[in-house]
Amino acid sequence: MKDRIPDKNVMENGSDQIPELLPYSLVKDGRDARFFYRDLARITNRVLDKGDMLRDELKLYRRLLPKNDASTDGELLLDLLILGVLRRRYLGSALVAPRFVLFLLHTVNRLRKLFSHSGFGWLRAILGRVKGALLYAAYRPRAPIAPGDCPAWPTLLYRWLSSVGDFDEEMIRLRPVFSYLNRVDERFLLSATQHVSRFVDWFEVHCETLLGKYMHSIDRYLEDVWPKRIGRVGYLLSGKSRVEYYLNMVGAEILGRRFSESFNAARVRSLHVPSCMRRPEMWCHKTKTRYGYRCTRCTIDCPVAVLSAMIAKDNCDVYIVNHKTATYAKWERRKRKNNGVIAVTCAPNILSEAFKGRRLGIPLQSAILDYSGCTHWLRRPCVTNVYAKRIREILAVKGKGKRNNSPAEDE
């Protein structure tokens, strides 16, 4: 079955229609995304309230961290949840992946980062094709491995996740956990694995009750469209399962709550949106700055222009970000502190973005695209959108404030 491609109307206005066959959509059946964010808040509250299921593991995890670590119990619970989901999804692949394939993947990912600067796009494209082929060799979806069936799973899973390059931020965060699990005795490891596995079971079932309606096409997508993504750099990203989408959504909400006060105290705030939200290149007159492409509101019906006009009074600039890693690195090198960012991205990417902001010391809030529109999911990209009131709600918490030298003013 061919992936459904929107007509010209869709290409020009992402809010008119959307492709029918995508992993998720927050705006199906004529409803806007406010219902999704209501359901997301509810399930996040349930997850945080259920932390008692891992009470002992959380206490032990807290002792592994430095004394000056300011992580909340919610963040530590999220870390263990991530660990459980990744083990369930990828341990089977880690057991059978050839070592030389993982070595090649690790090398290719390092080269892609080395040549991430503008001017090397052609080389990154070639390396991306190589990575796509290697991912197909390294990723073999298999049934979950029972907690007691593989005592060496921390070593195998860590090696696999570190090599594929799609979980870099998660691995930076979880490195102390993997290091500890490699040292504990087998009986304790089995007990902890069973507890985390039961929590993942509970998480998946309860997320399905509230968030499952936004994922009704994912099974058809993974069966009909995802196999055609073989050889693409986003092969692993576009093949994520239902529970991984739930993990990203809930995880981003937990981290957003954690850093909301820091964001509200930020002197300079900006909104980073992906290029799939803007009108096609022939109509977009964005201007290049050191921190991304700044929206000039050149087209009145462009989703990015609409957002830019809506939040202009909130002293928040809008940047179209083509390569999020490079943009965040530039924000990291800024001399001025107190910079807040609202990151807009698709659901499978949102948690990595939140972790990246945390690592770089950027108070970050997030909003999820209504649906994915880039070539990771579609043969031809379409214009997507984001729930504008979500952005207004994030900015409204701070309310008034005098503008202080936006990044563009430093040009």
C-alpha cells in the first residue's frame, strides 16, 4: 500500500487536511489538540502517583547520583521507565546484532556529527544512506526478552543503544544506571528488572486508555509504510512502537513541569519550530541568523507566520530550525544566560529534545506537532502544524516582561 500524500491544498495549508496514514495525529475527527493535552496531563499525573511501584529502586537510584544532583523523583521515575521500555523494545536486537555492524554504526554516527556544519550536506546525505543500511542490519524486531533470560542484558543493551546513534541523549542520562547494573549480583538484577517490567506493563495499559485514540493508525503504518523506509537514516525513528510514543509524550510533559519555573524566569525566550511547518521553499523568505532561520511572516497563511504574529507581543522570536543539534550548540556557547526555548517537534523526537535542553542548561518547554510531516514518514513532505494555544499557555505563565536583546539583535 502506498503512503497517502496530501493534495496541493495540504501542501499549502497544513490545517486543511492531513495524510490518513501516519503513526499519530492529535487532530483527528475534527477535534483540535486541546483534548490531547488534557489527556496527557491526566495520564502524567497517574504515572507520577504510581511511583510507589518502584519505591526501592528509586531510593537506590538516588544514592547513585552526586549529592548536588537536583533531579526530582519524577525525573528519576522517568529514567527507570525509559530503561524498561528500551530493554523491552531493543534487547532482542542487541542479542543478535553483529559486533562489526555496531562498530560501523558507531563510526558513521561520529562522522555525521563531525560533518554537521553547513557545506557538508552532501557528505551527510551519503553517510545517512550508509547509516540507514546498517540500521536495517542491526535492528531486528523480536518478542520481549523475559527478565531472567539474559543476565548480561545491561552490557548488551548499552552497547547497542550507544552504537545506533538514535538515543544519544537518553544514554548520557542513563550511563550511571547502566554502570551500576553491570556491577550488581544476578539476583538483585533480576528483582529490579521484574519490578521495572511490571511498571512498564502498567504504563502501557493505562496510556492506551487515554492516549490510544491518537495512535489509531500506527499498526497499519508500521505494516504498510515503514518497511519502505529501509535504507533511510530515520529507519529506526519511524519504526518506533506505540509504547515509545507514549513514553516520549509523558516524558516531555514530566520534564516540562520540572523546568517550568526556570523557563518563566528566563530573560530571553524563543520558539524553535521544524522546517516542516513552513510553506515550501519557493514561498518562504526566512532570514538566516546565527541561531536558526528567523521567520519574516512573508506568507499570511503559513503556520509559522501565524505563530510568529500571535506571540510577537510576548517578546518571543520564532526560529525555523533545520538542524536542531547545531542550533542548540550555538545557544550553549552564548555568553548570556537565562535563555528559555520552546521546542516544537514530532512525538518520537520530543523526549530527546527535552533531555538535550536539560543537558545544555536551557530551560525548555515543548509542544508536539499535530502530526509528522517530514520525509522520515512520507515519501513527499507536507506542511504540518502545532496547537497554537499550547504555545500561548506556556508563554502566558510568565505574562509581562521587558524584552532583553533577542538573539537576532546580536547579529
